[in-house]
Amino acid sequence: MRRRKFIQSAATGIVVPTIINGIPANAFSANSQLSELLNPTVDTDHVMVLIFLSGGNDGLNTVIPLDQYGNLSVARPNILIPSNEVLRLNGNSNVGLHPALGGLQTLYNEQKLSIIQSVGYPLPNFSHFRSTDIWTSASDANQVIDSGWLGRYLDSEFPGFPLNYPNANNPDPLAIQLGANLPLLFQGPNAQMAMNVSNPDIFGGWPNGVNDPTDNTPRGTEINYIRTISRQSKSYADALIASYLKGTNVAQYPAANYLGDTLKAVARLIKGGLKTRLYLVGLFGFDTHAEQGKGTGAHAGLLQQLGDAVLSFQRDLEGMNLSKRVIGMTFSEFGRRVKDNASNGTDHGAAGPMFVFGESIQSGVLGANPQISSNVSVNDNVPMQFDFRTIYASVLKDWFCVNSGQQDQILLKKFNSLPIIKNNCSTTSIEDYHLSVERLRVKCYPNPLVETAIVELSTERGQLQIQLFDPLGRLVKVIYSGKVEAGLHKFSFENEDFPPGNYHLRVSHGILQKSVLIQIAQ
Amino acid sequence: MNRTEFFNSLLSKQEYVPPQSDLTPYSGKWDESTSNHLLKRLCFGAKVEDVKRLAAMSMSQAVDSLLNLDAIPDPPVNVYSTPTVPDPDAPYGKTFVNAPLNAALPPEYYQARMNVVKAWWTGNMVQQKTTIVEKMTLFWHNHFATEADTVQAAQVVYYYYKLMRDNCLGNFKQLTFRMSKDLCMLRYLNGYLNSKNAPDENYGRELLELFTVGKGPDSKYTEDDVKAAARVLTGHRINPLTSPMSYFFLFTEHDLGTKTFSSFFNNKVIAGKLDGDSELNELITMLFDQTETARHLVRKLYQFFIYYKIDDTIENTIIRPLADQFKANGYEIKPILSTLFKSAHFYDLYNRGCVIKNPLDYAVGMVREFSVTLPNKDLLNTYQGWGLVAILSAYQGLNIADPPLVSGWQAWYQSPQYHEIWINADTLANRNKVAEGMNSGAGINISGLIMKIDPIPFTLQMSNPSSAQELTIDAIRYLYNLPLSDQSVQYFKNFLYAGLPDESYWTVAWAEFQAKPNDPIVKSAVSTRLSSFYKEIISQAEYHLS
């Protein structure tokens, strides 16, 4: 966005000399044996569009926990959205949306939006780029992984890439980053799996002069890299331009909306027949440390773009008869602090909500509202309710039909999936899910806790984990982890000189997650 | 071999064996290939005359000649106002950098001023002396990143650039101290809003994570350290109404409590004081007492100037010794650059030609290497000419003064791809268009501003342009600093006599041109062929490396 701004204002009517002459025809001649070998593991026409909200989106002003409104108004006097402006959702009086998210409200009321509460990870990192790396690599917070979860997914589907790609069976880019760039997300074990595009009109002639052999020096490595990009781009350009020209948008998109522009191009490419499964687009500027605004202002402007763009995109897909094949998902590197700061903004925080939209998703609000204490301190965070990788697991399993062994490899360990996608393999519905969560009947007493506390809950037979999260949203103690029989269980734990403050107990039982706010006193 | 084995054999890459060279001074042959390597890394592009001049010196003299600070050019001026809509702070042709924030400034002039600063900054690179100064300033800009688009005041962006440029070879610790009070940085990371009652942690966090101790494996600062640092940093304020805008310390907004740091900082305690400088000084001193601060910066220098891969050998033989030198000399920058650029490691063949040119290396470098004449008919036109180069770079992912985030450009931090991030389908296509446009008859034309390569001046610097063979070998030598196979030489050479039976036709055409250099028809016969020849050379993977 910033880049565009400069370029546009510095030189309107930019003309780079005409080079879109004679794009060479794809010279790849299909070798049947090769093609067979290069078939993807799972043949699917499902598409997922990821929308990255860069900078750390303020979850509490995006999805507003109405049942916490009183405490929220104490915690964030400078940026609180007046309750009469909060957008309401059909059939859910506890959860509202930011006034600028009319587009998403419409989708929710049409049952095309899933709101997933408080998504994060156990040891939140407050650095933009480290947390972005965690989200894109799907690593644990204290683990450095050099590849991305979607890079590993694509690598497991298209082993050997980029050697002999594109080919007759796979003429199209495996993933496209359009107007956003998160290189780690699509980084596979051996290669970058995504192609970057700013505008499908870009493709010019590619050189093919020098092909001197290279050695294993760094220079050889880099020459090979550039030649590979060059070779692929040349071939992919054909497919891309053809699709782009074939596809026609049917819906109106909002003007002056960067995200809308990029989603419009994505819709066109899908309609034009591109087989690409994954797209990344982005919206920038969510790092609202100062002057975040309330119902209007900086944050509102961004959410307006998001809601309007997503609604137009969904309408476009519906008009194109593609809406069953495409889902979208938003994510951000972290949420923001519960309390606002004196510069009328919010500092880096922990968990935040995610949106998944489309016709093939299970609409509703997944999970409970974050619980806001009446005496929020400067450092308090929204703790995670769902590990972000359980959302990834759901998409892999229920949207891309990845089997469980493959999924464990992609996500580096085992994660259960959640009721997010409407799918034959998915047995749970959101309603069932919430009924089951209620049946857990988690109690913790005494509250506030001074020395010893008892956790009481009733479970089914299966895996159970009880964790304690501190005010910063960090996992500080595992109270129980193991198998339990069905029935009522009691666990006790000691206050190990934990600093006083607002803590959360997180109970995780199979796919069920529940958080309980408890206070630890001096 | 079955099919799977066949593929595995294609896929398996032999592990690259890191060089054994270290920081001992380079004692090998000193010639044009070494001076070219040095220039390509430390400047934007290597001009043939500089390659020759430095090759004639000793290695040590050559490096010393590049590690010299020169005076900053005159500040950017108003080239945007019209007689009907004047700039209230600066008449046409005069500088605006000392203007206060003035509510009477026509809104469109905010962006106009910013564009002027960007063009001017890029112009300084284009007109750089043969020194490291502009490249090093870019290094600092990426390190202490701020975004003009967020800051929204071109004046302070100018002073931010000046701070980095004036100190680019000076003292890192001092630079960090001054940067902490720099108006551009204060605006960018909300330092000027940081107050005792509700601290804004933005600057404190980045000061630790990005600017000093970093996030290396041995950097073990805590979240509480970030908060304590943010408290130390409360009270810095900007007075936007002075000329120029100025810094002041508002002790009523400063947290006078005691700040205690973690065991990583030896439980350092900073007591509240009424003046901001002494607390800031204590904080900076605490951060710079950490060896990690020296290592963090040396790693970034290594990745910027040598290669992005740092394995254990590099860490132990290069990073740590250089960091020790850095810390021991009180964080003076010039001596460690001197050690690095005179080292056997820097000239190791393994480390040559492996850095993917960043967009400014590419755009500014091309302009300098081919002595491109930019538009310059008047003041406005001159700024527009520099702006053209800035736009080329912006289109390829480096919009000067506007990095994507506070962590700088991804190509300088994002593992595992690093520099490779500069090149993707989009930017490579763009570079190829630039190569084609710059060598076309019409040139690159942006809003009527034209930029193109006249291939003659570069060619005249080659040793024997009348021989197609020698010209090709020479041009490749200067532009790639890498010898090619006979087959590739043949491929390029053909462009000099395309459509004709053999290279003697080129020799004849060149002789004619030398006899009648002002005859347009004769000149065009050689220059059109030269243009397609250079276009082809600069469109290859090899040209994107330095």
C-alpha cells in the first residue's frame, strides 16, 4: 500500500516501454512417465485464499465480547467502541462486530462466516517478525523452522518441485502471493513453492542466453535460483495471462480498496481456470500503537476495507458459480493488549480472532468470548483458546483432504481439527461442539486463589490437558496432561509464588477447549 | 537406476563447503577482478574507471580510499510549488527541511516534499563519490528502519538520513544514542507519546530486539526488560513548532521510578532521574556492554556485505573475532569494516559474485556503470530524473525511506531465502523490462521523462572495442566479474553482427564509427547493435549478482 502510494503519486501514468510482445509459447513437451510421477497426491479443485492482516490486529475491537462490555469499558477508555455502534449478529447476543465490518456481518447472517475466538499459541512472542515466522512456519514458539506450513503441504503434494515444473498436468503455479509477500509461508523443504505477482499484466520476455554450468559455491546456488525463477515464470506467465484474460468479474468491488483490488484479480484467475490452490493477499497497517480510533479512524478504515473487499469477493464467487470451491481465512501475527495506552492505541498482545468465510464453512462463533477482568493491568493479554495449528489442521484435513500421517508431518506434531469446514469427514458441528464444552462443567475454587486450588470437571473418556496461563498469556504450568476415564475429576494445584494477577485455566479435552478466568492473590 | 533414484540424484545437492579463509589480511593477487569485487559490494555498481584506478593501488590503499566520509550534499529543496499555491515555509528552489509542522501547508505538499526527499536521497547515491558512504547509509537505514509514509514529515526524514550518513563510519553506540532521540524515529515508533502512566513500548521493544542485542540464540532478555526499557524511555517529546522541529524532554511525563532489568543484564537497576539523557545513557551503556550487541551488528554487516549464510565456521572465525574487536574498540565502525574488507575471507573466491543485487544496486548501479545521463534541464527536471531511479527501485521492492516494516526489508533478515527474496517472478520480469527499456531507442519513459543507456561511453572504456571477441570478454568481465564459457561468449558476441556472416563486419562498422563519430547513420549502425548486446548481457542471471 505504501509502495503503491509513492509510485502513484510520484508518477501518474507510468509507462514502461512495451515489452508484452510475443510471450514465447510454453515449450514444455509432456513426458508421460514424468507426468505420472508428478501427479499430486490428492487431486482437488479446492482453493483457499489467505488474508494476512499485517501488524497485529486488535481482536477486542474487531470481535467485541458484549458480555464483557462493562469491564472492557474500564480497560480501554480511549478506544472503546460505543455499544450502540457495535454490529449485532443473528442469534448471538454475546458477540458483536466492529461497526466497519458490515460486510462480514452480512456474511455471518447469511451463514457464510466462521468467527474463531482467541487463536494463538502457548508462549506468545511480541515481536512482529518472530511471531509472523511462528504463524507461517507453524513452529512452537521456542523452535526455529526454516520452512512454512503451506510450503510443506505443497511439497508433500508435489514432491520434487521445482524440478520439471511446470508440466502438462501441473501447468499452473502451486501458490500465488498477490500484493503481499510472506516468503516463509510457502517455503518448502527444498524450494520456494509460491509465485509472486503484483499484476498479471506484468509478464515480459525472459532471457535464455547463458546456461553455463554452475558449481556448489554460493554464486552457483544463486545463479541456479535466478534461472529457475526465470524458467518457471516464463511458463507460468502463459497460464496466468490466459486465465486472467478468460476470467471476468461479475460483482462490483469497492473503489480505493487495495485488498479489494487484489481479491478481484484472484477471483478472475480462479474463474479463468487457474488450478492454483493457494493464494496469499494482505492488508497492511494494523500496528496501531497510537491513534487507533474507535468506530472511525485508522483501525476502522482497515476493517472497512477488509469487510467490503471480502463481501465483494464472496459475491463475485457466487456470481461465477465458484463459491463452493473457495474459502478464505484471515490471520494476523498477534492480537493486541487488553488495556489501551496513553497514545490512544494498543501495544503488542497475544491471541486474537480469525475469520473463515465461504459457502463451505460451518458458520458461527467457535469458542467462548475472552474473559476480561474488572481490574485489567497494563500487561494483561487475551490468552489463547485455540492453538492456531488446530485451525491449520482443520483446513488440511477437511478442505484439502490431507490424511492424518501427512498432516502430522506438515504441522510437525499432532493437532486435532475443529468444526470449521462443512465436510463429510467432519462429524462435529459447532452446536455439538459447544454443547460438549458445556458438559465439561469446569469449576475452579477458591477464586481468588491464595495457596491451593481445586479444578473440578466432568469429562468423556480420552485425553485431557489442564494448563495455567499468566496475565501475559504465557503458559506457566501444566496442571494435568494424560488419559482420563469418563466422569467427574478433581485436580489440585499449588500457587507456586505466581505474581498476583488475572490468570486463565485452559482445559483441553479432545477437540474441546475451555478457558476460565481465575485470580491469583498475594 | 530407477526413476526415483534418478530424481533423487538430481535433487540431492552437495553440501557447500565453507571457505577456510578468515580475517587475516588478504595477500593474494590484487587486480581488476578484486577491485571490481570490492567496488560492487561497497558502492552502487562499479564504474570501469574506478575498477582500473583502484586496481593500480595496493589492496590496503584501495580499501582505505573507500572508507572515507564526505560532506552531505546541500539539502533537498522545493521544486513542487506553483506561483498560485506557494509553500508557506520555503520559496521555490529553497529548502524546506527547517520548516516547522505548519497547518497552513497545502496538504498535497506533504507528499510532494516526501517525494523530493526520496528523489534527492536516490540522487545522492547516483552521484556518490567512490566511497562506501551511501551504501553504508542504506545499511543503517535498513537497521534503524523508519517509514516515511508513517512519519508524514519530510523534514525529519531528511535529518534522520543526515544522522545516519554523518555517522555511517563513526560510532555505533553514539549513533544508537542519537537515534533514540531522533525526531523521525520518535514519530515512527511513538517514542514521543511514551508516558509514565501508560508506556508505549514500541521503541523500547525494537531497541532491544532489532537495534542492539537482537534475537540471536544467546540473547536472553525478557519481556520485563522490554517494559523496563520503555519506562526509561518515557518523556522524550517533539516540539513541532520550532524551525527546525526540535527535541525536548518532558520530565513530568517521565517515569521517575526505579527500573530493574533481568539477570541477562546482571539485574541492572536504573534509578529515576529528572533528565532524560543520563537514564538513556545508562540504558544504552547496559545494552552495549552485552557482547550480543556487537555480534548482532556484525552478523548484519556480514549478511549485507558478504553473504547471508552464517554457519558455525563463519560464526567462529569471522563473526565472533570481529565482534570482539568491535566491542573492544568501543563500537567504532570504521576499524571493523577495514578489517573485514581487507580480509582473506572477503576476497575468497567462494564469496565473490554471490550477493543478489538489491533494487538500488541494480537501478543506481546500472545508471552509474553505463554513465546514464538523467534528465537535468532544470532544477525540477533534475529531481525528476533522480525520482525515475527511485521509482525503478521501488518497483523492484525497495522503496527508499519506506521499508515494509521496522525490521527493514525482508531480503536482509528473512531466513532461509534472504537476498533471493529480491528476485521473484514479478521483480525479475520487471528487471527484464528495465533492461529492455533502457536499451531501446525510446528508452524508459515515465510521464515524459526519459532514461536510457547510450552504449557508446561504456564501450569506449573497453580495451579493444573493434574486436567483437575482445569487447564481449571485456564487457562480461566488468559487468559480471565472472568469466563465461566460449559458448556464452559466442552467444553474446553474435548480437554485435546479428544477421551478418562474421565478426569482421563489426570491426568494419566500429572503424567507420571511429572515423566519423558524429555521423548519425554510422553511429546508429554500431549503437543499435551495442544496445541489443548490452540488453542481453544485463538480462542474464549473472548480472543480478554482485
